[in-house]
Amino acid sequence: MRQYELVERIKAYDPGADEDAINRAYVFSLRAHGSQVRASGDPYFSHPVEVAGILSELKLDSASICTGLLHDTVEDTVATLDDIERQFGPEIMRLVDGVTKLSRLEIQSDRTKQAENFRKLLLAMSEDIRVLFVKLADRLHNMRTLHHIDSLEKRQRIARETLDIYAPLASRIGIAHWKDELEDLAFLHLNPEARQSIIARLGFLRQHDTDVVEKIRAELQSLLVDNGLSRVAVLGREKRPYSIWKKMERKNVEFEQLSDIVAFRVVVEDIGACYQALGTIHSHYRMVPGRFKDFISTPKVNGYRSLHTTVIGVEGNRIEIQIRTREMHDVAEYGLAAHWKYKQDAKVDGQAPVATEGRQYRWLRELLDILEHAAGPDEFLEHTKMEMFADQVFVFTPKGELIGLPKSATPIDFAYAVHSEVGDTCVGSKVNGRMVPLRTCLQNGDQVEVLTSKTSTPNPIWLNFVATGKARTRIRRFIRQQQHAEFARLGKEVLGKAFRQFGHALREKALAPALKRYSCANSDDLFAAVGQAPHIARDIVGMIHPDSVKKAEQQRPKRTRGRKTKEQPIQIRGLIPGMAVHFAGCCHPLPGDRIVGIVTTGKGVTVHTIDCDSLQQFVDQPERWLDVAWNTDADGGMHTGRIDVVVTNEPGSLSTLSTAIAKNGGNISNLKITGRSEDFFEMLVDIQVEDVRHLANIMAALRADPVITSVERARS
Ligand code: MN
């Protein structure tokens, strides 16, 4: 296409088009692409010109046309965005930038499995919908010239991508015309044999069957005219080879006669006539239940409107019918650009059209509006509204796979989206190559890597910041399972001890009556029940060995806890804190401390040091006391010890304190200043230590330092 042809085409629908800008863009692109050639051997420059030509079919504004001409200059030539801004202004620069960005995304990864996500990403990234028009026109022209590419593999990859990504996008923004052509061209390269056989079959039926289609058409036409619809056109339209193929793939259908794959279109004058035609057809033919759809009262997300129905014809064949107005028809083919043309043509009371800018963009705005707000219940391509994409982020795995997540998603959500196992064992993460905290919010385009450790498990704290249901569900489930297991471990110890107390051994096989009594499916469940409510242990023993319990009660009717047998206490080390066992926040017990447990039904055991003041409040409830102990041989990990420190108020005293703690292998996990005077600071310091001896070492080291006035275990 020559320069003047393009300009004339645009001026034909937009007399006010910026002719000068289009001419300059034409020349700029011609120069920039210089001697580059396409696979066809044509000068490269022919491509952007054709793209601009395709855009003019949608009657787009000058800026879109210029963007079509310039769309490959930044990516493929020495021209820069600055050059474009200088010569064409910020609007066109932004549009070209948008198209360039989409093209870069395109080559980033193989995404056959992620088509849905990628479509959403494209929509989300095209803040200005014109970017998407240019991208689609670009793809359409590349598909029209795809046969020039030698590599079969490359042709098929591009065709596949067109089917997965671009045809649905064209449909999504309501340009059925482009969608059909994109699908057909892709089909041609992906499965030429299937396409050819469908075309041959259509040709055969057309020769033998024309009568059937024409008969139905004429029958419908006269039926409608006889019933008072004067201006009505009935057309029979063959389905496209690709849509026939899709249907055959899906349902294993065959087509015996042409009418099986012809959809009849009834085009009438106005909306009232649409429903009148529908009523006439339904009262004359039997309708097929479940096939009637009213896209007039509820348009599809892309603005498509029509009535759809299927009826049984006189000869028993199914007749598919779409009923619409002429305007609806044009909108279906060319998108909302056509819709706006209608509005313009119907000049209201000779009113001057709104400002040029308004007229140019109004239909674009309407399209965006529909994309954002109308959710057609029958929209099959996209179940999500466009505005929801604004609440999503799209990030990449290290291999370039694209993953869509809700906006405030964190690396944990990402890990669970990749695989539940990855989430469960996640210990850290890198975003764009740098270590970040697990609670970091991910951003569009981030590349996320998850570090895992086989021995690691989900942390209940994650529940405070994860954003996806999947992550939340997995974490909760883990906690539940873990809690159950922990309660069972504790309960088994408690129950075993109770049995031994009465001179018996705990034998799981003998527990049947108790299982029934407490509605437990197995002994593990029963142990968990005991773990949650340790006082039932005695009842269970009584159920199985009634005599020995009675005897024991007669001998020692008032047996108090605390002062009792040489029986071993319940060993708690190895139980995960926060599940069945909790360490009291008042006294911060450490391995090596003498401790006692206080039972809260359903919550488990809270462990206090034996000298903790808060134990006073349980004196009247001996049934809640549980004799517990650290088993020294088990590996218990780190515990939090709390100390109360007074230091001299002078520069550097805090650093002296923290250095002394670090030197002795302690890690400060929290620090709170509780008092402050001219001379002294008083503070509470939480330190991660192995046991009470470890803490004692640290305290000794602190006492040895002159700036530290006093150090005590905190008791509050
Ligand atoms: Mn291009």
C-alpha cells in the first residue's frame, strides 16, 4: 500500500485525521527499517504499512495508525523511544512503548500451558486498549504471511500461540472478524489435512445440498414476513472450518448435510422486532430446550448482542438461528467501533458533535467500560472481569513460567501455587535474584525463586500475610494435622502414665470400650482426646481396670498431686511449642528449669517454672496440674529466655550488651525498654538459647561487664 492510499483510506472515515503525523510516521518507519527484509523477501517496511492498513479497517484514530507504522522501530531498529517522543509527542510514544513491551513479553517464555494467564497479562498491560488493537493487527499480518517462514516448527509454534492467545483476545474485545481469520490461518498451519478435508466436505455438501439450506432460508423468510415483519433479511451462514473442527473434536459429531453446519441469521430493524421474530419462530417450530440464549438483555462481556435459539425443522433437522439488528451485526463483526459509528450517524437534533477528542475516543471508552463492568453469564472465554486483572500480579518462575496471583500475594503464595510440597517446605525466597522476607508483596513481572528445606514445615505465622486460599488451606490443614499428632503424643504419655500408676501397662488392643465411649475411630484419636483433656485418662483406666482404680481410691482417698510416686513425669521436649504444649509468657521456662504443666481443656498444656507467681491462681484446681519434665537427651532446638537488665545510660552501652550476648552464642529476638532515667536504662531482653545453662553463661558474661548494673531472669 502506498502512502497516499493509506492516508486516503483514513480520511474517508475521519476527515479530521492528522495527515501530517501519518505522513511523518510513514517516512520515519521507512527510513528506520531501511534495507531490512521479511522472510518473504519483501522490504520489512511493507509490514508496518499493512498493519496500519488493517487498523484503518477498524476506523481507528491517527495516533493508532501512527503506532501501527512505528510499532517495530524501537525493537528492531536504532530508533529510540526518545526519538519517537520528540517527533510524535508523548501519546504516540506511550502507545509504541506499550506495543514494544508486549512484544518483549511474547519472546520471554514458552507458554502453551499458560495461555489464560498470558491473555490476562496482555489485557492488564495494555492500559490503553489501542495498544492491544495494534498488537492484534500486527499478529494478523504476521499470520497472513506465515507461509513464508521455512521452519515448520516455528510456523506451528506461532500458529499455536495465535490460537491460544490472540484469537481469544480478538474475541474478547469483540472483533469476530479478526478472530475468525486468526483461527483459520492458525488452523491452516497446525492441521492442514483436517482443514482441507472439512473444506472438501463442505464443497461436496454445497453441491448436493444447496436446496436444503435455501429451502429453510426461504421458509423462515416467508414465515416472518407473513407474521408482520416487513424489513427482515434471513441469511444462511456456513460455520468456519475451524469451529466445525473444534466441535468435532469436542463431541465427536459428524455432519451429514449442510444444514447441520449452517447457522441462520435473521437481521431485523430494531430490538422489538428481534423478540417478535423469536416469538414467531418459537410458535411455529418446536424449540430445542436449553439452547435459547438472550444476549440482548444480557450482552456478552465483549459487547456482543443477539438472540440465539435452535429449533426442529419440518424435516426433523436442527436449525440454529441468531436474531439481531443490523447494528448488533456490525458490532459482532467489527467490535464497538461500529457501534459508535451508528451513534454518530444518528445525529441527535442536529447537535454539534462533542469535541473532536471526545468523538475519537468515546467508543474506546465505551469498550473499556463494557469490559470492566458487564459480566455476561455466558461469556465462555473469560470468566473473570477485566477489573479483576487489576487485582492480580503476574510473576515468573526461574524457568520463565508465568503465574498469576492476587495482588498482595507473597513468596509463600507463589510457592504454594507452584506446588503444595514447595509451599510446605519453603524457608526463604529470592525476588529478581535478591533474598527477600517471606512476607514481601510481589510485583508484576518479578522473577521469584523459592528456597526449600526438606525438614521444614509450614509456619502458623504465615497465615497472617498469605493472600491465596490455596496457601491458607494448606497451612491450616498442616496445623490441624500437626496439632492432632502432638495432642496424640502428649495424650499417649499421659494415658501410659495413668495406667502405670494403677499397676497396669497401656495396651492399645484393650482400649476398645474407651474408643466407643469417646466416639474415637482409633487409638490415635483417643490419645489426641486425652492430650486435649488429660483428666479423662483416669476415667479410661477405670473403665478398663475398674477394680484396681476402686481399690486405689479406697486406700488413698485423698491423693494430691505434686507430692506423689517416683513415677517419671511427662516428657515434653520434642513437642512443638504452640501446638499441644505452650511455654508461659510470664516465666519463659527453659530446659533445665524445674517446671510444671497447667492443663486447659482443648488447648493443651501450658508450661511454667515451678516458682512462677502465676501458678497461685491454679492452687484450687489440682486436677489441672500435670507433672512434666524436659527429657535431657532429646534435641529440643532453641528456646526463648527473658532477662531483666539494667545498664548504665552512656553511649555504646547497648552495643556492649548485644555484643556480650552474641559472643556467648545467644540471639536477641526482642528487646523492650521498660524504664529510663538520667543514669540507667532498664529493659527486657528475649534471647534464643539452648537451655538454662546457656542463659546462665550469658548472664554471667553480662554481670562481668562494668556498664551492666544488674541482670535477672524476668518474672512477671
Ligand atoms: Mn510487527
